[in-house]
Amino acid sequence: MIELLKTEHIIKIKKDEDLDLIIKSNEKNKLININEKLILKNIKKINIIKNNDNIIILDSSFGENTRQLIEKKIPNIIFNSEFHKNKDYTYQSNSGMDYVIFKLMKEKNIKYGFSWKKIEKNIIKKNLKIIPRIKQNYNFCLKYKIPCC
């Protein structure tokens, strides 16, 4: 397992203006958390930020365009895919990821992360349907030898 990422070291991007500030400041070696919708709108800006040795962390709880972003090798770390609002199937949990995405992650050298704080909150709220989803994603990580953090 990779060392745990502390939340105080992560810059969370919520608006387009935040991206412009990071580009202007020319900061290097930062952890930047961005959701899928912002990445799709600002792919050129994201590539500029990534070229400054910053690590792009994709919050894939929406899960709609994760595969497209992985194919373009935009994120360095993907996390929160198990916290989407889609229902599970009858005999299988819907973890938001599948074996095709994990194969692509292996090819593109992209890591997978678990948000332990969010997992703890869901367990306290008795939202236990995420446990099989987490297990499924962790098993895919083991199978395809993808580093987890």
C-alpha cells in the first residue's frame, strides 16, 4: 500500500477560477482533487497543471466518464467510485468500476484510492451497501496489481 494521503496536503478544486489560480501560481508537486465534470470542461488547463509535476486525483463518485478520462491518462489517482447513487444488481454489487477500467488503469499506471473518512461516515450512518462495493474494487486492485492508497 502507498502511504496515506493527508487531507491538508490536497487542494480541492470546485470552480474553474480555482484552476486559473493554480496555473498562475505555477505551483509544483501538489495533490489536486478534481471531479469529472470540471476535468472534462478544462482538459487543456488540467494538462498544464499536470505538466508541473502535480498529482491529479479524480473523484469518480459520478462515474459517468471515468473510462474516457483514464484512456486520456489524465488522473494519477482515482477514488470514491463506490459512492455513486446507482443501485446494485440482484446478485452483484455495482462498484462503479469494472475489469476493463482496471486493465486500463494498469496500462496507464494509474493508482486507486479509498477514502477512509468517507467509508467511516457511511458505516456510522449504517449505509452498509458500500462494503461489498469496496471489497469488489479492492479485489480488482489485487487481481490487476494496481497500487492502492
